[in-house]
Amino acid sequence: MDSLNNARKIIDEVDSEIAQLFCKRMEAVKAIAEYKKEHGLPIYDADREEEIIRAVAARVKDEELRSYYVNFIRDTVKISRAYQSKLIEGMKVAFSGTLGAFGHIATKKLFPSALPVPYGDFISAYRAVENGECDAAVLPVENSVGGEVGQVTDLLFSGSLYVNCMTDLTVSQDLLVCPGAKSEDIKTVISHPQALAQCAKFISERGYKTIEYENTALAAQYVSELGDVSVAAIASEEAAQIFSLTVLERNINSGRANTTRFAVLSRSDNPPTEHPGVHSIVLFTVKNEAGALAKALDIIGLYGFNMRTLRSRPMKELLWQYYFYLELEGDVHSEAGQNMINMIHRFCDKFKVVGTYVNQG
């Protein structure tokens, strides 16, 4: 046990030194990025990167460790290149859909000077941040009419990203048609399942057929390309402008307070500092014991955390097993939060802090 503790102590000391050296290296990377930006040089220099790899490989005499060190340096160079890209080209933010999608609107609201990067689905946008293609992702987590976005919740449970802030976006769903189309022409509406659910009353009253599409803006694009006056899309006014469609009817969603909550996800946990409006998101599974869930929730209350949201989700890999999504008022990084987490592990098989955030209006 002493040898194990000693080895762990050495690793902690080395990791501390690596962190300082990493910051020092990235300062140099920043200077290089500024030079490249000023002189119009490309970010990626394949010859220079290979020169670095060859030089550092020779520094490790242990042949068995050398290949691991080369991989370590390759990853470091990749991270440095991503940092240069951010400094030179600006922050890249992933969202699901295309221009005019509500994800795009939320992204521009949160990051007005960043480069929004569209992806075909939630998973692709999420993975783009995990693998370093983008710096952050803006994804919907809940709608006031349609409820939770289950696929995003599942990504929070299985993935490695953290929620750093939330924003509420008032969603106005409009009926978009090809130029010249009239109300009596419309027979079919196309949109994302959430949008169809939000406009279910409107659709039912008019007897329209529905077709599900992966995204509201992509549905608008499809209707524009189809050119059929009998087919309409449910999407935003921005999508109508982008894809040259006409807004036939506005604000057709059932609830006039139709709001979608979007989360900003990144690779690092960035807890707000001493902010009164801090919330925390945790995901957990409970042990297969009588009363385990009730006892876990009692512990949360015992340490003064008010539960804002509690939902269960099925675990795809285990039949009839569930995990729980929980939003708390307060910061789980606080002393009370850490004590709560230490105690709640008695009743949980898995307990994951997905992030702490402040709502951005």
C-alpha cells in the first residue's frame, strides 16, 4: 500500500508540473498564432509537425515508452493547432440543423461573434466538441410544450462534455409555404417531431398529414427544393428568409409561451464563481436496494439543495433499468455539495456531475 500511495503522490506532483508546462507551451503557441495571423500563414504545417515528432521521439531512450510519448506529443500538437485555429479564425460553435434552425438562432444569441458550425444531428454536434473540431455546442435540452429532448439527455449521461450555461429561447413556429401557395392548397406539413408536437392542435384542426424530419430548418429547405404548393414546413421566420419561402401563418404553436432551453456544452467544467443564480445538473443511477432512490433524494434535501427538475430515462443497454436527470438550485462544487456527493454514493452506482450553470436570459 505504501508503494501504491508513493506512486500516486509522484503522479500528482508530475501532473502539477505538466499543467504549468502546458500553460507555458500554450503561451508560445499563442505567439505563433499571432505571427501566422499577421503574416497570413496557414495554421497547419505538416512538415513542421513531423519535424517536432521526430525531434521529441529521440529524447525518450526507453524503446517501449517511446511510441507512447510520440502519441502524447501528437495529441499535444493537435490541441495546439485547435487553439491556434480558435485564435486565428475565432471560436467555433456546433449546433444541430442548418442556417435558420432554432439551434442556429440560439447559437447566434449566445455567441454573436463565433463561427456557427451546422451538423446533421445532435450526436454529430456533440461529438464535434468531444473530438476538438469545435469549441462548444449549443443543443436543446427541454421544450415547454414538447418536454425533454431525450437524445440530448442520453448524450449528457454517456458523453464527456459539461454544461456551462443555459438560455431560454422563445420559439415561434410558423407555417412556411412555397411562394403563391394558399391555405386551401396545403395537405401535408413537414417538421421535427418536437415542432409537430408543439403545433398538434393547429395541425389537427386543419386535418393535415404530417411527416417527421430531422430538423425544422432542413424541413424548410426540403419544401423549398420540392416546390410543391401542397406541402408546407413548420419552422422559423429566419428559415423562410434563407430558403425563399413565404410565411403563411405565424405563431401556430399551441402554447403562446413556447420556450426551448438550450445548453452550452464544452470539454471542461467551468463552475460560476459565487453567483446567486447557480444551478447544478447531476445524473445518477441507484443501487438495486429497497428505498435507494428515496434515500438518495433525502440526502440532497438534507444538504440544502432544492430539486428543480427530476426525470427518469431508460438505459438502452439494460432492460427495465433507469438513470435519473436532476437539476438542483445551488453549486455542487461548494463544501455542502461535496459532502452531499460523498454521502449519496452509498445509494448510487453512478453519480455524474454534468455541470454548473447560470441562466443567460
